[in-house]
Amino acid sequence: LERFMVSPDAFPCVIKCTFYGFTTLPSMFPPGAMPRPEEFIFYIQLEDLSGGEFALDDLALGHVPSLQSVDVGVFGKRNVSEEVVWKVREKLSTRRTSTPTTPYFLSIND
């Protein structure tokens, strides 16, 4: 698995951003890469987090203040420890409470 990153000015006009089919984390988009998104949908394979490919800090969304809606799909629950599931849920829940006006959907699936 290689880490995907975009340049700081990659998507200046994007308003809705959806990634399917591969693990996508907000940290892949540095400040300025997507200055205007209102909706962000992405998916995480828990094995990528537990295997050390990504860190929990990669889930931070503070650098995308324009968000109005976030939908996160988390998969692979039965392939990792309950501790990993708890840490990911906690990290994403912290993000949800830090900006309570942003609708935030989280689903953790097997």
C-alpha cells in the first residue's frame, strides 16, 4: 500500500468530494488542497490503521472548515482488535463534537 497525497492547490473548486474503493484519509489533503468542500465522503479499512500505514491523527478534519456534511464508512471490524475499533470511533467522535453544527455520519462495519 502506497500513501497517496495531493498538492496544496489540487482541487480549488471541489464542493462535494467522495472517494470509493480505496482508503482515503483527510490528511491526504493538505491545507489549501480543497478549500471549499461542503460534503466529504470517505472510507477507511481498519487494517490500514492497525497495520501502521496510517495514524489516528490522519483522521483530523480541522483544516477543512467549509464542511457541512461528513460521511465516514469504516470497514474490516472483524479483522482488527476491539482496541483499534474503539480508538478510531473515539477519534472520529472527537471530531464530531468539536464542530457540532456539521452533520457527521459514521458507520463501522464488519
